[in-house]
Amino acid sequence: MDKLLVPTPQPTFSPAPVDVHGQSFHRQSVPVIYEGPMTPPVSPGHSEDCSQDAKLPDHEMPPSQPDGVPAFSDSLAQASHPICLLGAPTPQEQCPVTPPSKPARLLEDEPVHVAQSGVLKLSDFEVRGALGTGTFGRVLLVCLKTATPGSRNIFAMKVLRKSEIVRLRQVEHVNAERYILSRVRHAFIVDLFATFQDSLNIYMLMSYIPGGELFTHLRRAQRFTPDVSRFYLANIILALKYLHSFNIIYRDLKPENLLLDSCGYLRLTDFGFSKVVDDRTWTLCGTPEYLAPEIIQSEGHGKAADWWACGILCYEMLVGYPPFFDETAYGIYDKILKGNIHWPRNMDRLSRELIKAFLHPDRSKRLGNMIGGPQDVLDHPWFRGVDWDALERREIKAPLVPHTSSFDDTRHFLHHPFPSLHDMPGLRMEEPPLHHILEPTTSPFHEF
């Protein structure tokens, strides 16, 4: 592989906007969540006519306001880029669904890898640092006080505020994240070890990946060589191939959700938008620059949306910025549907062909979603020479091995303020058992 020239990461890295053709590109760090259909720009040749009506499943039906206009979630109402809903297609106008496809493997048949509820509580941990913050939670670096000598004691703890989850209507997504991560195990996916809750928060104890976000390393390098991009994209493809074998769609692929482990391999993290889907789903969520056309147009989406995101990721790694960007989310959607991509002169032919194959607007012709499935991706000429089995066994030297001095080294992450006792009182004083506060079966988070 080509040598990757990357300066040594510093503890206080702050990503700066990237200047692209005189415009400043700086992706929103918070994904967009929509609860109902929106009115996107109509792409050339797109027809809203359907051969027959199809009704959405009850759990996919968007909430409605009294006047019949689908209601946004609070997060969207507060967003700086509101989306116009006038003229949005009703569920009855959606195109008919295709016959559901049975997964190659059943997730319910997989063993549950998380500890039983009630085994751990917040006071069992010491907070060593704050790794990141999100829409309704944060990620902390913690040490298990009761760990036996020689056993794992450093973890990343995802803390989610219950009231915000409910307010933003993300209960189903959070429960799906726990259900999926409790059963999947793969070399390129972050591990979930335990979950628990108290009166304020739910907690997810995960493996700590010390190398930081791929986003950080990409911004430092500005762009990656084709060989470096091939290594990272191959990691992701194997992870998606594994997830798709269970009919799990990931739906939030981007450099910010890819962590480098101590050996330089990627780990997919943040499964808040993941879902088991046998056919299609109409929940509109994700990061604007990475949304597939079928998500924007409320046509229903499935695994093909993840393969589209692979094309966006490949372009961003090779060029330094995504192919579709704008100052507003609506402008991004307009460019995605028009499909006009600027191709740098120095991009090689095979890289361009791979990206075009991933970014095909017709899902039936999109690489990874055709009759050959993921095998078509593995067999693409751009990946010629990749030993996929050796890669999955982690026997190939990574192009960048992050320097770390200890298991709890946080130099590759931004430094965030520690949580206050108001946010996490259980750090200092033990709460009464949860069943004294509410009946577990009536809680939307009873699995935790």
C-alpha cells in the first residue's frame, strides 16, 4: 500500500471547515431525524404515480397533526434547515412493497452477549474522561472498579437521557440498538458488553476504541490514497456484509461513526439508526450528505441505502469532501437527486467506476444490491488483490496504526467536560432499585 503521510494526532484536534471550490464544507455532526414524509426536490424522470396503492405498516405510519399534515419530531422543528412538507405524498401514494426477503441468518438465533440486567450499576464505575456528546446523550471513558486483575476494566459508556429519548421519539431506535448489538459480534463492529439503567438514564457499556474517529484522521490527511481508502472501505464492506446477512440495515455510515482500534482497523459504532428490515422501511433518518435518493423521496429503503453510503464514503476518503454538499439540507437533497458529481482530474478510472456503481440511482442496478449481493462488491476490479479472508482475520498491516500509550489513552478524541452530578447522580450516591420507582414491564426501556 502507498505510504500514508499523516501528522501525529494531537489531543486538542478541532476539525476546521474544508474549502471546496470557494465554498466552506463542514458537515453537521448531528444526524437528521424525520418522523414523516417530506417534499424533496423531484429528480428528472421521477414519477409519483404507482401501479397500485400500498399501505404502510402501522409502526411506520407518520404522526399527523389535526390538519392532516405529517408532524416533525422536536429535533427537526428545532433544526436550522427545516424541510417543507407541503404536498408531501401520503402513505397511500407510496409504491407497492416488494416481496420480503428472508435473511441468511436469524438474529434471534444468535446468543446474547450482554450481561444480565441488575449485575451492574453506575456506582461500579469511575469516569476517566468524556469522549463525545450527542443529541440526547454522551459517551464516557470509564473504569470498572470491581474488575479482577488481568481482566478488561476500561470501557466506553454510552449515556442516554430517558426524557430526551422519549421527547425525540427515539425509543424504538434505542431499543433496536440494544437488541442488535447484544447479538452481533464481528471484528469490525464495536462490542456491547452490558446495559443498565437508573431513574434518569440508560447506559450501554461498550468496548473502548482508542484510535479516534476516521473523520479526525481524514481531516488531518486532507485525503487518502486509493490504497489507504481501499483498506478502510474493505473493512466496512465486510461489516455490512455481516449485518446484511441478518437483514440489518445500518443507515448512518460516515467517517464520524468509524473508529480506529489500536491495530489500525475500523470499528463501526453508533447503531442508533440500525434496524432489522426484511423489505423496506420509511423512517427518514440519517446524515444529509449520506442519504440515498430513495430515502429523500420517501420511496422506502433497505440495504441498498447502505451501499449508496459506501459510494459517498469512498468519494470523501479519496477527495476529502463528499460529492454532494450545500449550506442547507434541502440544497444537499437537491444535488443528490440531480446526481451531478464533480470528478477530480487525478481520480483514476477504476475508483470513478466503483463510486458510480455505488451511487446508481436505480437500486436494482446499484452495486451490492444486485443479484450477486455483496459478492459483487468483493469481486469488483477496484478490490483486485484484496485477501478478504486474511483481512477479516486482521492479518493485514493497517496503513495507519494510532499511537497510544495506555488502554485509557484519549489523545485521539476531543476533550469534553465531565458530566455533572445533576446529570448522573448515581456516580456518587446509589439509587434505590429501579422496581421501587416504576414497574419494569411498563417502562419503554424494560430490556435495559
